[in-house]
Amino acid sequence: MSAIMECKALVKRYGAKEALGGIDLALEPGRIVGLLGPNGSGKTTLIKLACGLLTPTSGEILIDGRKPSPETNAVVSYLSERIALPLWMTTAQAMEFYGDFFADFRRDAAEDMTQRLGLERKQTIRTMSKGTREKLQLILTMSRAARLYLLDEPIGGVDPATRDYILRTILTNYSEDSTVLISTHLISDVEHVLDEAVFLREGSIMLHETVDAIREQKGKSVDELFREVFAC
């Protein structure tokens, strides 16, 4: 089975600062992977490289065997830290926009999640709270029938009850041959949905292992191991 996302000696620098330092990583289809690390570890940079929003300084990143491009973006669904839609758009208009723009957008799934999460169809993004904006972004992202979902801090600004619903939404809205990469520092909240964990520190991969192997070999939860590895 070929990797849906593969990094080979991937380096990204911003001037003199090295955000990623020659990482090698392969993610197989059908997995939920936690991209875990403190702020400034390179998580967002890696995700933006996978989306083609940044270009590598050296090395390469491949999505389904190809360099990031409009063709690979057709199979990648990206949830950014900041909302990229015009603030005048309503919930309903945002769904219309996604439906026009992405051939794999599932309108029925979006409508169902909108209702369950209590979003108002006529409310504009401008008047939404931060948490409501995050819910809308997640609905739009997970309503695509993508092969790779890249979720940058999807539960950072919402309350614990909504976090649980968001994680259930992620679990129930991706197909078995799709891969979900979740970037977060809230490890204890996401650990129960993960198949694998990638620890990223100062642009280097400290660990890439299945969650089961971490528990069996280390005798610790992912959260406990993370706290140990990244202790100040």
C-alpha cells in the first residue's frame, strides 16, 4: 500500500530559521495520525507544505505520489487555524461556495452537521464567535470526501463538550481508506481517536509510532509520554 503523504529529507527555512530539519515521514491510507508538538515545533509548516501553500527549501513532500499541486489539492481537505472565507458569507453561502468549488463536497453531510452543532444558516461569519467559526470550518472540511484531511488545531478554541462532538464528527465522516492528520497540543483530548502519533520538536521528528505500541512498549499513555519527552 503506497503512502498517501510522504516526506523525504524535507527541509523548510524562513531566512536563517530552520522550521523543518530534513524530516522523513510516510503516512499510510486509513489512519488517524496525531501530529503532536509544542508551539513552534513545525506542525503548521508541515501541513502548509502538504497543501502547497509553502514550497520546500530542499527535499520533497509527495501527496499520493505527486508534488502538491491543484491536482493533489482535489484529494486534500485542509482545516486552517484561521478562517479563509469572506466574513460577509453566511453559513448557507459558505456551503454553496464549497459545493461549487469542490466536486467531492457532500451537501447532505454538511447540512446534518450544521443542524447538530446548532449553527444558524443565515448568520454571517463576521458575527460568529471564535468557537462557532471553528465549528463551521470543521463542517466544511469534513463534508468533503477527501483522501487526506489536514486538520490544524481543530479543537483549540471550543469547550470540552464540543470537542467530544468534533472528534466524533471526524471519526464518522471520513472513509476507511482516507487518512486524517490532526495537529494539536491537546493530546489527552484526541488520544482515544488516534491510530498513530508523530512527536515533532524544533523541526525534527522525535517519534513516529502506533498508539498501541506506545502503550505496550512504554507502559504509558501518549499524553504521559509526550509530557516526559517535552518536559521543560
